[in-house]
Amino acid sequence: MRKIILSILILACSLPVMSQSDGKPVGRLTGNFNMEAWYYLKDSVIGTEVPPEKTLMNAYGNFRYEYGNFTAGLRFEGYLNTLQGFEKGNDGTGIPYRFLSYKNDELQFTVGNFYDQFGNGLILRAWEDKNLGYDNAFEGVHVKYNPYKGVYLKGLYGRQRIFFELGDGIVRGFDAEFNLNEIFDTLSSIKSRLVIGGGIVSKYQKDENLQYNLPENVAAFAGRFNYKRGMFGLKGEYAHKINDPSADNNLIYKDGNALLLNATWSKGTFGVVLDGKWVDNMSFRSDYKAVEKNLLINYLPAITQNHTYALAAMYPYATQLTGEAGVQAELYYRLKKKSLLGGKYGTLITLNYSRVHDIERETEGLSNDTLGYTDQFLAISDELLYDDFNLKIERKFTKKFKAVLVAQHVSYNKQIIEGKGGIVYAKTGVLDLSYRLMRRHTVRLEQQILLTEQDRGDWYSAMVEYTISPHWFFSLMDQYNYGNEDKDLRVHYYTVGMGYNKGGNRIQLNFGKQREGIVCVGGVCRQVPSAYGAYVTISSTF
């Protein structure tokens, strides 16, 4: 199958070139390349491990060719061997992603590999993030059909990627979305906009379990809406999954549910965003034995903020697939330019608060032990999983000088999220200053401090970055765990780096130490080990 698809791609890319008749180029080739390689050194204090190869590398290259209604693409990936902190199942090289697609005004179909998402992803989302080591692409057939204005249909049938192989389960899905303002001409002129939709996804996996009678077909359903009127927006989605015993829920037969709501309102310089989420037993994988990030069919978005500053992101939240309930509220206000508080260029103030609890479960009095537990819809327990309150102020004082100030308080249930420790309470402050010395020359000073009496204690971080636009940049950073109770572990995690940009190409060289921690994006996380050494990153877009 793979040889056949690769042959089709080569043929599709060569035919347009041979069909040129007027001397003008036809078709378009685009893509990107990325490589990160580490040379590891030993540091007994922070507990680094030096692999036998000394050097490890992750790399990939995407190639996409478009000609008329046809598109073909592939991605080569190489892990020689896989960088520390990523799952080792990827060791080796191969072409795990390749496709051929055709599209006209109404129909689009893809054979090979593809990504897609139904609604918010509560029952299906296929996506990839190389920084997280996440990729659950499908291999099979994908169809999109637009039979009438405002009606959007799509379906898929395939198996999911797990490293360079495919999972055992087969996934089938269908989704429909209706834009009522486009469908009905009488609604096209009104101010309100309403889109409704829904989908169904099922998986099949042969039951080979000798202890339990497992369902071979498991289905999940979802319905959603998106309403907008003027400055106000409201959207939501509800999903239900029938009993799906798995490694995530300890093989219980309870159904799953999820509800996601989002409301927004903005007027001029002021805006409000409100989110709410309730999830119960919604882990959905194409293989019931899979764990970690492998073979997830759906996606449960986090409603906590993703922080870009290192110490503010030291305790990120990981979505709990088996159950959680949370809210998030964000207010932003831009003080007017040339006002007393806003200054000459204005000031942006952002206030964000998020809180996540476990759901309330009842285990007593069950007539069927395999059910696991019972609960009430939207019931929330008293057990706190995560709490984040932060304030961000951004202000430009002159044409050359601007500043960012961040204050944060986090409550982090390390026992549940990481399986060790207790609740960590941390306060973080960030001061980010940048000044343009002369044309194209900018220096940036970033200082951060984290205070906590739990975990590893207090931290201080400082970074100086010098940029010569548009090509060169240099940086020096140090993170110091000065509050660690173990004096031998009061370590400076320093990094010296430089980089060069030109056009779509970028190369960056670094040397230093990497602290152990967790990296999360949207509730999906990766454990990062301690490391010491030199590393290079090369990227290119064409």
C-alpha cells in the first residue's frame, strides 16, 4: 500500500512538468524542513543521562505539490535516534505521511494520510505537534462535500498512526454543518448568525481480551451551535460516548459525556471571554490498550491559559481524560492613547482566571461493579486540580522602549496531574523590557521570579537578548533554583545561544542546561528530562 501511494505521488509530481507547452511553469511546490540535534554531556548534579550515541536527532521535511485541482504531499521523518523526552517508538526513518487529493467546487476527496476535526474535537480531532511528539494522523479515505450553499458534509474511514506503524482499530466518522444564514436567503440580511452541526464517530477493534467481554464497536455522538450577533458570541458543544472500557478508565463500562461552552463580548477597547467545560470518562482511543498520547481519536481542549514565559509555565495544566470540570474568564481593556493612564501609545491590561476541579463520583451501592461509578451531570467535587490567576500589563512608553509586566498565582495538584507530590502553590512575577538602541538593533531584558514553599522551592530567571534585525540574534539565559531545600540542587540552568535568519531559513545554536519539567499545549503535555549539552536547530520554509 505504501509503495503504491508513493508511486502515485511521484507520478503526480512529474506529469505537470512534462505537460508544459508554453514554457511557463505550472504547478507549485511548497514545504518546510526542521531538524533539532543534541550533543549530550554528563551532569551528575541535575541527573542527566548520556545516550550511547552521544548525539540524538529529530528531523522532518514536508513537501506539497499543487497542480490544478490536484494536490499531493508527503512528509519524511527521521529520528536517529529520538531526542530525550520523546517516546522511543519513533527511532528510525520513514515516510509516515503521504496523500493525494482532488478538489472541485463541490467535492474534495483525499486518499492516504490526513488530519481533520469535527467541531471542537470532542469526538474527533486528528492533528500533530512535533514539539509535543504528538501525531495521530489517519490513513484511509477522507471526503468533503458541499452539495448546497451553507451545507458542509464530510466523512472519513481509516486507521491511526502510532509511530511508524498503524493502530489495530478502524475509525469511521461523519460530520454535517449547516450555516442557516447561507441556506435561507431571508436570513442573509439579518444581524444574527447561526451555525449548527453534529457528528458521529465509531471505532472497531476485535475483542481478544480473555478476561472481559469488550465491545468491539464503540460510538460517540456530538451536537454543536455557534451564534453571533454584533459584539456578542455564544457557542457550545455536547458529546456522548457509549461504554468504552480502556486502560485509561481501568476497564469500566460507564458511558462518557462532555460539555463545552464559550461566550465572548467586545466593544471597542474592552472585551470579555468566558469558558466552561465538564468532562466525564471521555477518553476515546482506537486501541483500548493505548496510553499516554497514543491513538487518541478525540481532543478535550484545556480552558486554562498557555503561558509563554518559562517560570509562569512551570506548572501547566494537563487535561484529565477521565473527568474534570472547569471555568475560565478573561477580561482585556486597552487604555486610550494620550490619556493619563494610557500614556502616549496606550496600555493593554489583560486579567485571566481559570479553575479546574475533579467531578463528583459515587461508588457506593452499585448494582454492577463493572460500571465503575455513577455521577450526576455537571456535578463538581471539592477537589481542586488547578487554579491560575494572572494579570498582564503591556505598555509602549516611547518609540524605542516598551515593557510587559506579569503577575501570577497558581495552585497545582501535582499528585493528580503528575502522580506524585501534593498541591503546589506558586507566585510568579515577570518583567520584560525591550529597547531599540538604533535602527535594527534591539536589546531585551527579561526577569522572572517564582516563589513557592512546595516542590523544588523558589526560582529566579534572567535573560538578555540582542537582535540585529532582520538576521542575527544572541541570547544569554539563566534559571536559578535558589530556594531548593537541598543545597546541592541549587543549580544554575544557563543557556548561551545565537541564531541567524535569512528569508525562510533559520539556524540556531545553543549550549547549556535544560531543567526537568512538563511542556503543555492546549492540555496535551510532554515530560521534559534534565539535559546538558549543545544543540542546533535548523528550519526552512519554501
